[in-house]
Amino acid sequence: MTEATRRERLRAETERDIRRQARALLVERGRDAVTLRAIAREVGITAPALYRYYDSREDLLRRLAEDICADLAAQLEADLDRIDPGDVTAQVYAVCRGFRRWALAHPQEFALVFASTEDALGSCAPTEDRSQVGDQFGRVFLEVAGRLIASHPLPDDLGGDDVPVNLHGDLTAFQEVLLATVAERGVEVDEDVLPLGAVYHITQSWVRIYGHVALEVFGRFPFAVTDLEPMFDSMLAQILGEMGFPPQR
């Protein structure tokens, strides 16, 4: 092993150790506890030395958010791998339930990635120009939802007539992103199969799902419910029912 290769390996190991300690602080004590001084103390280096690896605390948090998104995406993909590829309805349930289950089990990570007020941390978009897709769960959800619509004739009343005119431009751009996302999994669809009405419905569905999960994670549900899972499943059934799918058995 050359000296240069050894230095690269040690640098990569230190970077991973820094992010591992940062995540441990996040999970145990929350985002405010993730400071360069605290991380340096845990890793065994000086705080100024951290700047050799990350430009700032915000840069470190951004990389940490990317790690969290990658872990979540891998977990959701593993859930999907256990489902018959032809059962797209079951895939939608798996992705949505998996996201809720993960969020409830990882509230601090959820807050960092999905509830940050900083643009740089509130999104785990891919490196391509796909900022409209937003977080990694959103991409997985939209991919599955797009394939669901592409494989099933839409009800006539799910057309574009109800789409607000001032949203047409944004939804058209998002339609292109969604078509490309679905195509990455080998499902070629066009605008006729995935019209603006369907894109609008998918977007509204994601807002409803995310809103329910966020309220639940942060304990801000508008009334006391001892078990919110049946309400969540009922919402999923309603969303799919609006697309013409029967309830999951």
C-alpha cells in the first residue's frame, strides 16, 4: 500500500467516524448537541482539525442527512424486494408504512432531514437536477406511485380539469421529473398515461402522508388517539380508492 493510498484510507475512516459520532449525538441528544467541539471530543481530535474534513457544521449536517436518506432508501428498497413486483398496490402500502415506521423509530433523524428550516438540510435530492423530487422517501414514493398509475387505467374524474391553472407550469415540470424517475426502473410512460391530474393527485397524496407522519412524530396531532395506525391505513386506502384501486386485504 502506497503512502498516498494509506492516507486516503485513513481520511475516509476518520470521515466515517466523525459522521458516526455526529449521528450518535443527534439520536441521543438532538440536533443542537451536534457541535464540532462535541464531535471532536468523541473522535479524539481537536475541533479545528475537523475543518480538514468538513467546511462547517452545516456541511457536516448536510452529509449526515445524506447518510440518513441513504439508510432510509435502502430500508424501503429492502421492503419492496420482499413484495411481488407485479403487486404495485402492495408496494405503495409497503413504502408508506415503512416511512411511517421509520419516522416513529427515528424522530431525531426525521427532524433533521424532513423538518429542517434550512434548504440545504431539508432535502436529500439526487445529484441530478431534480430538486422538485425533494427528499429520498419522496422519490421512492413517487416512483412507486407513478408505476402504479402507469399500470392502471385512471378514473375519468382524476383528469386535469380540477388542477388549478396557476399550478400547471410547476406540475408540468414535475411531470417530467416523475416520468424520468419511473423510467429509471424500466417503465416507460408518457404524458397521456400520467396526465397533470394524476401528477396533482400524487402530489396531494404525498402531502397528506407526510403531514400525518410529521404530526404523529412531533406529537402534534389535533386530538388524542391511542393508536394512529388504523387512521393512517384508512388514509392510504382512501388515496388508492380515489385512483380506482380496491382496499388491500
